[in-house]
Amino acid sequence: MRDEFSHVKCTTMDSKTVLELYSEGKRDFSHQDLRGQNFKSKDLSGVILTNSDIRGCSFRNANLKGAEMKAVIGGLTLKSKVFFTVCSWLLLAIGVSTLSFSLFVISGIAYGINNLNDFAGSIISLAGTVVFLFVTLRKGFVYGVTVSIVLTPINILISVAVVQTLINTVIPDFKGDFYSLGIAEGFVSITGIILGFLIITFGSTVIHTLGGFPHRHFHVACSAVLSFSISKYIFPDSIWLLPVLPILGIAVLGIRYSFISFHAEKRDAWILESSINMVVSQGTSFLDSNLEDADFTASDLRNTDFRAASIDHACFYRAKNLKLSRTGNSILSVSSTRDLVVTKDGYGKSYRGLNLEGAHLAGSNLSKSDLEHANLSGALLSNSDLTGAFLTEVQAIGCDFTNSQMTGVHIQAWNVDESTCLERVDCNYIYLLSEANDFGSWERLPYDTQTIFEEGDFEKMHKVLNTVNVLLHGKVSSESLLVALQQLISEEPSVSYDSIQAIEKREKSLLVKLDIPHEVDKGKAERILKQAYSSDITAREQALLLESERNHSKDLKEISTQFAASLNGFLSNITISSNSQVLPNSVSMNNTNDFSRRITIGDIGKNLNIDGSSLNMGNTNVQIAHRAGTTDNASFNDLLSRLNYLFEEEEGIPDEAKATALNEIQNLRKVDVTQLTETSKNYSRKSLRILRGLIGELPTATKLLEETNKIILAISTLLGFL
């Protein structure tokens, strides 16, 4: 074999002998020839198979946890490899034959204009083939087929037009019908060419999957021999050399395209995957096996099946031909992550958003790499170089960073917990941001650029015990938070007020950090806290609404009583006749307001009811037409000024709500209480309604809530709304 491992001739041993010796306690089976042996569903944990030949072995559903399989050879046995090689040659022969029979229609060009069906079909076939090959080599096989199908109607129209023009020129008296048969021949020819191209490409890919033997030049030579032989057999002697060139050309392009798709994984990857899937069926199988902590260092794993295998912490350092193995949905299925676990060199490369869960990356060079949003959960990164790496929002639950170099890492919002190992990490400083803020700062820690972390500081700073972060949305209420914590403590006695690590205000939310014991269900604790907080917030809002309604009714009653008392004093200065006549004389009053009176008198009862500007006293109805004086506007503006001051000085109201309130107050200033119209009244009602809504969202018992309710009631009275 290769590299630093010793290589001696392997000793042949069957599976029965291996299992018997293993049951007796032997673990070292290095340098053994185990080709074709069956270890399905066997327990071989900790077995040592270094430098052994395991081609064709089945370890399906076996337990190989901690197995040492350095420098092993996996894949196909010689018998299976010969079988698939012969299959690839047969595919090559079938492909060339398909091309030959498909291009047979082109011979119509050689027969000339007298055979119009073949001639029309040849034009259609030739044009379609050129389009297919051009697009396929540039964009891929699927694109080539798609474009050929889409352009087929245009191809037919152009080809028929060309043939018709030739007929009109050479045979003007021709009356026959060449369209139907010619179009059918052209369509069949294009279909055959596409199919032959695909068969040749697939056959060549199979050979490359097997290990590259025979070389592609051998394929070209075989294609040339087949092209000459088949053309000589199916074409007339006079033209048999004519189809050889296009047949050979398309075959060579198919062979060439197999290498293009092989090296460019994103172009028609299904061709390579199909080839690998077919070949791997007879190769070494680790299907559904346990390979945790297994070591495949420097092994040749061509044509090996790793589907559904557990490969957490399995080492593939310097492993060969993993690209030609069947990896399922594991981290080995993505080329960038596969290359990383093989080379352990990710310097300056991007692995943003990739899944590296459980990857064995111990000793890797990831300096200046971009791991933003990557999943490193359970990954092994001990003794690695992560200097200057971006770990922004990385998932590092259970990740092992022991003895790693982490100076200058960017750890904004990275996710770690008590299972993340940061022991003996070498770190002088870190950055809390992944991008510089508006002040050009990356938020370096320590903040003093002249100092660095002391030994162990980084581990202590980021050591997480059992912290649960709960974000409580809605209004910020310390009373509701206290109720929620009491509810959590009552349901989970192991949680106490000492469990609170921090409480942070985040805009309109609260972030509560709690140290939750291991035995407590963290999800349940989060649900209890959120539900209790939300329920208490809702209950307090409803209580506030009821209290506001009660205060509103109380204020209305007080205003009505005061207004009735003032009106009684006013009426005491008026002489009222009992014959229900209107008194035209004006009366002077000791009042700041001036009223003109229109009073309709009936029998005066004992009850006094007030409704807007109308007084009902038993059967007596008094209607007052209010004409406000200049003092009303002054009082109105004083109330608005006071309301404006209260909103400006209140700190508990959000800036957006405060701006809305001040804007509505300015709108009310435009109202002239001496000349009220329906439009101005509606305008005023709308502004007052908005102000009441903003006040209703304030916390209880604030100075603003108490005073503004009274001011708005007074304003409503002046405007005649009460």
C-alpha cells in the first residue's frame, strides 16, 4: 500500500475464522485478505483491520464503532471489476450501433434530390443534431435535449422550406408529397442520436468509476473500429465511408462529455451518480452500519457504500476516491465538506451554512475560514487552528474545541451550551460582531486593545451551565414577570429566584436568562413562563379597561352635577311665566359666559335631567342656544397646552405614539369653538378618539393617564359632546 503504513503481503482469512478469533478476544487483524467475506450484522467494535483488503466485503448493519481501518482497500473484487468493464464495452458498442442506424437517414443526401423523403429527413436530422451537441457541451445533457425539443417545430419548418426551394428550382413540375415521411425519418434520427450519445457517455462514465482502465483513448479506438465495421455492414458500398466521420465524431464527443460531467459535479451529476450506484452494488458495503469513531486514514474507498451509516467522529483523513463511493445524505455527499474532512485544510475557505455535524476535523486548519450559520454540533475540532475564523450564528452544541487556537474569532450569536468543550483554548481576544458597526468597531474583547485574555478567561466567559433564554413578547411589565416567575417556581420547585441569571429589556420584549437544573424539562419551563406572562398581561389590560370605564362614568357624573348647580344659579336670575311664552328680554348673569335664552316652559317638576344643551325638569323643557364668548377659546387652548405638555414630558410612552398624540393635539388647535360646524365636530371627535386609544395603552396609575382623562372630558364638554 502507500504512505507511512507498513505493507506486507496479506494473509487470506475467511469471516468464520475472524469471528471466532474475535469472540476469543483478538482484535488485531491487520494485513488480512478478506475479499468477498460477509460480516453482516456482526459486532466488530474496536477491530483493527489496518492494511487489510476488504474489497467486496459486506459489513451491512455491523457494529464497527472505534474500528481502526487505516490504509484498507475497499471497492470491487477483480471478478466484479471485469464484469462491469465488459458491460461498459457492450454499452459503447450499443451506443455506436444506435448512432449508425440513426445516421443512416443522412445517407439521403448522398442519394441526391431524387430521394426526397430521405433528403428532407437528413436536413432535419443534421440540424437537430448540431443544436443538441452544441447546447449539451456548453450547458449539459438535459439542456441539450430540452432545446432540441423546443426547436423541433422551427427545425422542421426551415428544413421543409429548404427542400421545397430546391424542388422548385430543380424539379419545378414535381407534385409528390415528401413531408410526412421525411419529418418522421428526421424525428426518429434525432431521437436515436440523442440516445446513442447518452449510452456512450454512460458506458465511458462506468469505466471511469471503476478506476479509469482502460483509458479514454482506448474508448476512442474502439469507437473508430465499431464505426468502420458497422458502416461497412449497413451502408451501401458507394457511400459507406460517408457516415463514419459523424458517427465517430459523436462517439468521441460522448466519451469526452463523460469526463466533463465526472469532473464538474454540478453538470448532469445524475450520470455519475447512476454509474456509481450501479457499480457500488457489488463493492464493499457499510450500509446502515455503525462507524462512529472509526479510522479510515489513507484508505482507498472507491466503490464503497456508506449509505445510512453512522459516521460521527469517523476519520477520513487522506482517504482516497471518496467521490466514487455512495455516501447517501451524509456530510461526505457535499464536495466542499468531503474535501475538508479528507484534507483538513480549510484556510480562508467558505463553509457558510453547511452541515458539518459530527465531523472529525481534529487538527484542521480553518484559519480565516467562513463558518457562518454552519452546523458544527458534535464536531471534533480539537487541536485545530481557528484564528480569525467567522463563527457567526454557528451551531456548536457538543462541539469539542479542546486545545484549539481561537484568537480573533468572530462569535456573534454563536450557539453553545454545557456540552461545548472549550478547555485549554488558546485565545488572546475575540470579536463580538461579524461586521464593523457604524463607528467602525468590531466590538473586541477585551475592550482595551493593549490587553489580552489571561489563560482560561475565554473558557470562563463562555462556559454555559444550563441556561435557558426566554424572550417574553408584548408589553414590558415587571409585575407580570413576577407573576410568571412565581408560577414557574410553584410548578417546578427546583427552580428558584436564584436561578435568574439576567433580565434584559429588548425593545418591547423582555429577555430572561434562567439557570435550569438538568432534571427540569427546559421546553416545559419556557412554556410555563411565556403562558403565565401573557395571561397576566391580558388580565391587567382588561382590568385597566374596566377601571378606565368606571372613571369615565364617575367624571361624567361629576361634570353633570357641577353643570346642574351652575345652571340652577343661572335660572334663579330668570323670570319664568307659566303660560309657556318666550321671554325676549336678555338677562345679565354673574358668569364668564354670555347666553341668549330661548326657554319653553311647562309645569315644573321635581326631576332635573341634562342631555347635551337640553334640560328636562319634569314637564318643563329648557333649550339653551350656547353662544361662546372669547373666554371659551382661551380655556380651550389652555386645556390643549396642558395636554401637549403632559404628552411631551411623559417618558413611559413610545416615541411613535407620542408623535401621534402631539399631531392630534395640533389638529384640535385648528378648531374654533366660537364657530363649530358638523365638519369641525367630526374632525374633533376623531382626534379625541385617537387620543383616548393612545391613553388606553399606557401602564396603569401613570400621571398622564389620570390627568389626560380629565382634560379630554373637559374638552369634550366645551365642544358640546357631553
